[in-house]
Amino acid sequence: MRPPFEVYVNGVKQAPGDDYEIREGALVFDRPLQKEGKVAWWRWLIGAFGVGTYRRDDQVDVRYELAGRPQVAHALDIEPPGDAARPGGRISEPQNLRNSGHRG
């Protein structure tokens, strides 16, 4: 990935250097990010009766341009942190950015 692009977490614009870095073609955040994952059958069942159970579900979006047209890579996959050198969440380069020429 290479600029220009904009990164949003849960709809809030993130600042490069302050909120995330680009390392080895991935966005690396300074804080842990989480995806809810698959909903268990019992949570789905009680949700059907109007009882909500909520877990943290971070959404990461990247806005970029391709051939002069704005594009958005929405709800990118989040990889868990691997070690102390990478304490926050990590977003691998999305396939549509790889194909757009936005590589770093």
C-alpha cells in the first residue's frame, strides 16, 4: 500500500503515524482491534426474540482512488497481534488494493 489513501476505524478517520503504521504491506494499529466473528446459535436465537447481546466489532475501511474514481475497501479482515513488536491489530493488504497499484 502506498498513499494517497484514508483509513477509518468504526467511521473515524485515522492519522498515519499516530494511529497506524504501514509495515510489510499491512496497516498496523497502535491498539488492539477485534472482529466479532461468527455468531453462536444461542446468541442468534435470543436475538430473534429481541434480546441483544453486543460484542466489540471493529470495522476498518480504506478509501482510495482507482483511475480517478473513489473506492472503499470495507470491513477489512483483522489479524490478531503476533508478538510484543506488533501489539495492535494488523490489516493485511486487501486484494482490491493489490490489484489497483496501491502497493508499498
